[in-house]
Amino acid sequence: MPARKLFVHIWRINGLIILLIGLFGLITVGSLGFMLIKDMMRSPQVDSVANAALGDEGESRAELGTFATITGSNAIRAPLNIQHYFKSGSSSRDGGGTRNYLYFSPATRTSHWLLPSMDSVILSSNPLPQHDYREASSPALLYIHVVVSRDSNNDRQLNSNDLKDIAISTPDGKAYRVLVSAADRLADARLIDPQRLLVLYSRGSRLIAAEVDPMDVDAEVEEYEVSTALVDSHH
């Protein structure tokens, strides 16, 4: 009899443990389900400053990034980034990106945007001249930007698959000027000298060079095709 009572006592303890584990599991699953449903139903959080600048972008998350120093300027700048959301709640990698850059001068307490609107996506924005990591850095003379301003492939997104504008500006984001439109890819951009900027880009099967005086806002862009044909060295 004592042995039977012992086994009954052990089974009761085991049953209680199983019951507690089951209750804990139900509570955990219920909490996770509630949090998931709550997350799916709530609107995406939006940076108020970025959202005000962006305007009416109902299904996107906007954020004004961290300000950083600019080579060749006393101003600082921050990117305005967005990420689009589909109705299902899943995000789109290609639907957002950097829409603009906000420049701020602490010396004059003034600010301005690089682009006149928020309708484009900036794929890259880099200083020229660019320096090798082994070289001593010097102030940039200008910045070159690769921007997508229209949905050229009609996929309802602005991304690197679309045709691109290649533009320049001063280091502090002023005098923005598009040099090349409808480029497939920027192959290279370099300053031959302070008054001669060389841009190499592809359009279809052609490699095209564009040259301009970046210091003269009224200077015309000279374009010419770069031959990529194989040359027979035996002739």
C-alpha cells in the first residue's frame, strides 16, 4: 500500500507539472499571436520630420538619417530614406531608398535640399576627386550623383534597373545640374583637372564619354562615343 500511495503521489505531481507546462505554452503562444496581430494591424512608425518633408506617402516609412560632415564644405548633410510597404504588410527592398539629402550650414544657420522634389531615388552620391586610401585626402571640388527620376521599365518602382541621370553639385549641395540623362550605368567619373570633368557611362551597347567644365554652370557638355571594337594587331 505505501508503494501504491507513492506512485499515486508521483503521478499527481507529474500531472501537475504537465498541466503547468501546457498553461505556460498556451500563454506564450497567445502572447506571441497577440503581438503579431498588433504589429500587422498598426501603421508603420514614421519619423515626423522626414514625413513632413516627404509629403503624402501613405504606405511608407520615412526617416531622416544621421548628419555627416562633407569633404570640401563646412556644411553637414543627412539622407532622407524611405521604405515602402505593401498592403500585406511586407516591405519592398527596391521601393524606397534615399529620396534626397538635407544640407545644413551651422555657420549661416540655413538649410536646403539637394533635389527640388522627393520624386526621385538617389543611388549614389560621391565626392570628386576620389582618393586612394593610401593617399592624403584633400577637399572635394564637387559631388557626382546618380539619380533615378522616372520608372523607365514600368515596374512601378524606382531602382537601379531604371535609366539614370548623372548629375553634379558643389560639395554643399548647391548648383545641382544634370549632365547626362537616360544612362544605363555610370562607368567612371574623374577630374582630369579642376576645369575638366570626364564621365564615362553606358547606354545600350555603347560606351559614351561626356566632358564638361564643372566650375562653369553654363558650360555645354561635350559627348563622344568610345570605341570598344577589337583591333587586329596583325594589320
